[in-house]
Amino acid sequence: MPVLKNISQLACCRMEGQQGDIHTIEKAALAWESDKFAWVGGEKELPERYAHWPELDAAGRLVVPGLIDCHTHLAFGGWRAGEFEQRIGGKSYLDIARAGGGILSTVRATRQLSEEALLKRSLQFLREMGRLGITTVECKSGYGLDTKNELKLLRVYQRLAETQPLRIIPTFLGAHVVAPEYRDRREKYIELLIQEMIPQVATQGLADFCDVFLEESAFTREESKRILEAGKRHGLRPKLHADQLSDGGGAVLAAELEAASADHLECISESGIQRMAESGVVAVSLPLASIYLDQRQLPARRLIEAGVPVAVATDFNPGSAPSYDLPLALMLACNLQRMTPAEALKGATIYAALALGLEGITGSLEPGKSADFAILDAPDVNHWMYHFRPNCCVGTFIRGMQLFCEPSVSLWQEE
Ligand code: NIG
Ligand code: FE
């Protein structure tokens, strides 16, 4: 039953209000009982009953909800540094994909790795994400592209969820691209997805969401609709990689299907924005992918002004976003998409939770919510995103348990 005191600024990030409303409290304290927050407020108002609970000292730092990365492709084999160099030299992402590189080269590398090896690699990434203040990670399959290998990736996520502390939310992305064996028989691959993979994933309880890459080089709007509707029939909520390299009507489809989120959206149309606003679909901004592909950024201001909640995530993958640094993505969303630091933070907390259907569980500092939070070595949210540092997280807690503490910092007060 500990109490964290001496917080310079507490950003509660409740759902209500606009994107920029993060409900800050200066000179605050925070109390939790087993895995849930019990009390949040100004330190002077701390009720007497918490006064004798074990104390932690934030030493005048900022405290935010545990960060949520709501879009990653966490488990994969190999890397693609050569393609990074090729793109800088002028080759496009699609040129590389057409030549058999891109996603398909990661598929070859991923199929070769055992479940154990993928588990070990992913675990290392998650450890480092925990040190950045991240407590929840959405993880997509999509580098297997056959039943055996897609299930292998989702089993890696299942085992991670059971054996390490970060909260893992698995998404089935068998419709990432058409599998190489089906290059000239795409209809057969779609049948395999609908008749075999989706039912098996659902019966084995291996995913919460079904995602599709709707793009010229991947799946059409009609194909995406069929796949996501099949997922829905099996209890998998739709998500979409939409309007990334061109406007393929992905945002409108996401609205029609009442998807949990539509992600990327660099090329979203005005009608796409309107339809998303009407249907309450979360937009997921992925600034790292836009930078790595030297592409335009998501029009965050237009989405926010239309009333669409905008989440911010890394898209961590070996091709278009080889970084799991969510604080970096937040700083980029500020500078390149003109989101304020408060708007970006709401996008990596309660709106990211909304994109994962977790808004009742995590993503804000409120009594009854899971005690997931990060202590950051900055006086306030503006300063944190402005003075970008390799890592200013000094402590991460999930479900009330300390996940990480910077070794040079002592949080616990001596009796
Ligand atoms: O989100 N867009 C499709 N999927 C990834 C890229 C994956 C890859 O290049 O390996 C993305 O950007
Ligand atoms: Fe992605």
C-alpha cells in the first residue's frame, strides 16, 4: 500500500475533455493498494489514512500513466539495414518490396527462427521498452503468412503475456501481404485466412484484434473488408493499416466496420476524417514510419480539430520503423505533426488504451485503474518532450509492482 510523494506534476490523462486535456496536478501524491490506484491528488490533500503507508519520493519529478505502445510488430527474424541504405539512395519502399525485399524478406527470416528464438529476441525488446516507461504493448503477427508460422508468432505473444510483466495485446495480421507461395493465387490466400487461420487463431484465443494492410502492394479495400468481417464473426475486433502510401479508402472502411483504430493515415481524405470523427474510430499516428519512408506526416491537426482521438505509437518493425522508442515518437509527433506535448501524451496513454479496448483498465491515473505509471526526470510534460534525452524514465511500475528503477536513483524512503 505505498504512497508516492513529492511529484512536481502529475498528468492524470483521463478520457474526458479534448485531446490536450491531461488533467495535471502540481505538487501531487499518488497511492495504490495491491495492483490498483487508491488515491490521486494534491499532496496537501492526502487523506490521513494514507499518511503512514510506506513512502516513495519522486524528488520533484513528473509522473505519467504507464505509456502504451498501441502498434508494434514486436516478433520478427533478422533486420533490414541494407534497405535503409537503399532507400536513402533513392529506392522507394514499394520498389524494394516488388523486388522481393521488404516484408517478404522478414517473412523468410521469421519462418527460419524457432518459437524459442523469437521469444528471446522479443523479451529483450520488451525489457528495454519497460525502461522507457512503457507498460502495455500491442503486438502484431504478420511475418509468418502461413498457419504454422502465424500461430508460432501469436504463441510467442501468449508466452510473453504469461511470463513477463508488461501487458501484451496480441493482434492477428495474417493479411500483412499475400504469402509468397500464393503470389499468383491471391484468392486462395484470402480463403486460407478466412477459412483456416482466423478460425484457429480465435478458437485458440491467440488474438484480440484482426488487422489488415490495405495498400496497393498488399490488400484491396474489398479484400480487407471480407477479411475483417470474417475476423469480426470470430470475435476479433478490426484494426486497419490504412491510407499509408496512398488514399485507398481505408479510413472510411474503418468507420464502416467500427474498427478499434485506423493506423498510419498519412494520405487520409477529408471524407475519411469526417467518417472517423462520426464513428469514434481512433486514429493512430506513426511518425517514425513516415520519417523512415521519407513520406508526409499524418495530418494530426485536421484530425484533432474534427474531433478524432489521435493515439501515437512506434510501429516498431524491421522495415519502416526499426525503433521501439515511444518517447522519441512523441517528440516527433510534436515537431512534425504539430501536436502539443499534452496532446501527444494523451495519445500514448488513454487514447492508446482506447485503441486497444483497455480504457477501463489502464491509460490514466485514477482510483480503481491498474497502478501503471512512470516517473520521469523532468519537471513537467512540456519540458519532458522539449528536452529530448536518451531516457529520462527513472522508474516504471505496472500493476503496482516496480518493473524498473534507474540504479542511480533511490525512490524508497528509509523508515
Ligand atoms: O506498419 N505497413 C505495413 N507494415 C509495416 C511495415 C512492415 C515492414 O516493412 O516490415 C508498417 O509500416
Ligand atoms: Fe504497422
